[in-house]
Amino acid sequence: MDYKEIKSLKTVLTNALNIVIIPHKNPDGDAIGSCVALNEILKSLGKNSNIITPNDFPDFLKWMDKKNEIKIFEENINKNIKLVEDSDLIFTLDFNSLSRIGKMEQYVCNSNALKVMIDHHQEPDNYADFIYSDVSMSSTCEMVYHFLDKMSLLKNLNAKIASCIYTGIMTDTGSFRFPLTSEITHNIISKLIKHGADGNKIHDLVYNNNSIEKVLLLSHTLSNIVVKKKYNTAYMFLTQEDLNKFNFKKGDTEGIVNYGLSIKKIKFSVIFIENRIDNIIKISFRSKDNFDVNKFAKDNFNGGGHINAAGGVSYDNLNDTISNFLDKLKNYKDNLCD
């Protein structure tokens, strides 16, 4: 956003009373962290601010919402539609297309509220009145920090807000090791710690708070990993029976796909997860170096994301989806073996 847009948005923010904040469907640490942080800031300004997430979010993130203030759209649809309809301003965080919010899309589209996008994914749609999009940023939480700076609101930072922003940056950077983790990112982390973010405690809450079923699910998934040396690629899969056997809960498979990249010479890692309720195969893609999984997902599996981290979906069965993937993989041999 340029100076004129920032000045205009400051005026909008001053005048807005009823505000809704929305993350993407199946929100992760960056989505929840950025929403809660922004919500706390807005409430400190006296705004009637509400977070509405399209569906539930993982248990290991619920410490950020101790008062259970986050509203789950699908759990009280009529009430949440009313909040969207009555809003003056809607913030959409950590997604670049309204298709990412599922059934909420039509109500956000029809709302007369001004809309603000804060997001770091590639190729954003043009649905918002104010767009703060930067693919060079490590996370939406890092962008929220900069947004607060632009709005002259960093003075409202407290330990809870700092902890939420820290969480989003930590989870989206793979604990500060992914390529977009910059000097600026680390400088922000330093400032968050000064404001009360306890990195050790946050890491423990997010990564060392697993159920035994989640650990066994990880073990099972890694036991079926397949390595295609010809393509420097590894993939794994989970059937609906696997998920049921290990009492799957939302968030239990998060991060598993990254294990493929820990194998020597592997440049591309994929996990296929069967979901018979929605009748889809959910796919996560991760890569190293310059292999663009955003383009791979977009061209082949109705998806997208970042250069090194993206998601996709297939409407075929699991076996056919994997077969299709392996067939498509042949077209990328030169990119994966350079």
C-alpha cells in the first residue's frame, strides 16, 4: 500500500465500528495468529471486532483463544452471517481468493463492508478495496506487524499480541529456517520477545503438545513413504481408514509433508490425504530451491500457494490421484534434476 492508501485506510479504520476478521478454511498457525493479533489491537481501539473462521482449527492453536471468542462459521451459520452483513469493515487474512473461505464466500461478496486483504500468497484476486500483498514476506503475521506499524498502532502491542504474531511467523517459517526468513523477520522476532513473547513456551505449546494418536499417525505415514530417485521426489499418503484408525483431529497431519525433504537429494515432497466426507483428496506440496510447487499445484491439481509450499485437491480416488501425479511428474524431470 502506498502513502495515499495508508492514509485512507486510517480514516476508514477510525470510522468503522463493526469489524469482522476472516482467515482461510482449515486455518493454520499463521492464519489464527494474525487474526487474533489484529482482533486484540482492534478491541484495544474500542471496536466491535469478531473473528469468524470458516471451520474449526487445531487444538494446538487454541491457547491463543482461551476465552473461546473465535466464532466457527459452520457451527452457527445464521448468527455469523448477520455479523458479516452488519460489518463496516472486513479483514481477510492469509488468503488471496474468496474461494478459500468455503461457504462464507457468497456472504462476504454480498456484504457492503469495505474489505482489506493482508496476504503473502502469489497472484491475489482483486476482491478487496485495500490490498496489502507481498510474496516476499515470510508470513501474514510478519505482514500484520508491518501493517500495525503503517497504521501507527505498534504502541498497542502487548504480550498476547506479540505471542500470536510470533506463533504465525514461527510456524510459517518452519521455526525460522525457510528461505523467506529474512534479517527483517529476525528483527521483528526480537521486538516481539521484548514485548513478552516467550519463544520456548510457544514452541512447546505448538510442537510438544501431541496426542499419542497423532504421533502414531506420523509413524504410520512415514512407514509408507515412496521415493522416486529418478525425480528427486518423495510422496506419502493416508487413507480415510488410516485417519479413522488413529482418531484423526484437525491439524494432526500438519507438517508431515516436510519430512520428505529431509531425505538426501529429495527436492519435491508430497502427501495425499483422503477425505471421504468431502469426497476429495487433499494434497500438500513442498519443495527445495527453485522448483515452483505453486505452479505445479495450479497447473495440475486446482491449487496454489507459494513457490516452495502449496496445496491442491483431486476429485479422483486416491489410487487414480497418485497415478495421475506420477504421470504428471514425468514432465518436470528436468526441473527436478538440474
